[in-house]
Amino acid sequence: MRSHFLYNTFYMVVRGIVGIAAALFIALVYGVFVQFLWNWLMPQIFHAQEVTYFQATGLVVLMRLLVGSLGYHKNGRHGCYKNQNHHNIQEQYPKTDIKESEQ
């Protein structure tokens, strides 16, 4: 029983380390991507200054705070409340046939 607990603990620690490393890699790639796009487009279109990697990463964080979670709800489901509200409206206002309402 004890070895099972140690195996699960080790597995969780390794998963955590891999998850953090993956998140850092994605943040690195995303920051470089935003820096490349900004430095390619903004100086030519709006005569803006070029940005460094850290400024681009700051822009990513700022936009994430302003825009939010990119359409995903806190429970991880995308658009699930839309369908629930649709069913509630249909229950409150059932469709009636035109012929029935004329009689």
C-alpha cells in the first residue's frame, strides 16, 4: 500500500514538472510570435516602435487580463451554458402551431 502511495506521489510530481515546463515553453513561443508580428506589422502600419521579447510577453499577459479566458468557462466547458439556456427558453415558451392559435 505504501509503495502505491509513493508511486502516485512521484507520478504527480513528475506531471507537475512536465506541466510547468510545457507552460513555460508555450509562453516562450507565444511571446516570440507576438514580438515577431508586432515588429513586422506595427512599425509599418502605425509607425509604432519595435518591442522586445519581454514587452511582447507583457502585451500577451495584459491582453489575457483584459479579454479574459478566450471563451472558455471556469469549469473547462466551452459554450455549455448556451445550450442550457436554449432549452430553458423552449420550455418557457413552447412552440404553438399557427392553426391552433387562429381557432
